[in-house]
Amino acid sequence: MKSTYLAMAVLGTAVATMAATPPTDFSGIWEFDAAQSKNVGMMGQAKITTTITQSKTEVIVDDASVFNGEAGQQHTVYDLEGKPTPNTLVMAGPATARSHWDGTRLVTEWESAGSIAGTTVKRTETRYLSADGRTMFVESSRAGREPMVMVFDREK
């Protein structure tokens, strides 16, 4: 009987601790580190500065990039309550994002139209920080393909 109460107390404490843990704060200015990134292809030649603002309900990512002398902008909204959020991606056009927390990681399921009429492309993006909070990782994967891992360093 005592072991049952002890187990319930330990479980209750663990659940309370997990519920009290605030989500990861990605806010800040980040610089793309192509040398540390993996499977980024030609994007490794780009200079990307990412500015992130975050509230309880959303993460907003604004990317400013320069690739082959051409400047580009990307504005992406992630709803932290799991609502589908429309975005327009530079490389994929209109897309819908649905985000949720998996511990300290922000996981986003993306859907966009495929290059063949009537098809849909699905990918999973996982955003997380290093233990010291100075490095952000953005892993993007599609079924049957090696994931792309973009690494960003927090601007000082």
C-alpha cells in the first residue's frame, strides 16, 4: 500500500515539474553556420540572418538572406497552440504548418502542394537549442530522405 502511495507521489511530482517547465525561448538574432550544417546543398553558400520573436501563442521567424548576390526575405508564423497556420515559403509556395511542443523541441508538420498536380509534400521540422542556448538546430525531414540540419549561432 505504501509503495502505491509513493509511486503516485513521484508520478504527481514528475507531471507537475513537466507542466511547470516553460517552453524553449527561441527569441533573438541568429546567424546561419553553413560549416556546421548538414545536407544543405547550395544553401551552404547563403548568408542568412534569422530574427525570432516569440510569445505564449506563436513564434515568428523572419529570415534575411543573400544568395548569389540576391537578397531575400522570408516571414514564417508558427502557432504554438496547434492551429494550422498558412505560410508562403520561398521554395515551396503556399504551405500549412501545424506546431506542437515535444519537451523542449518545437515540432512542426508542414504540408504543401507537390510538383505533380494533385500531390502533397509533407515534411517535419524540429527546432531546438543546444544545452547552453547559444546554438539553434533546425532539422527538416521528408519520408525516405536524409534530414537537412541547419545550424544557427546566437548573435552576441
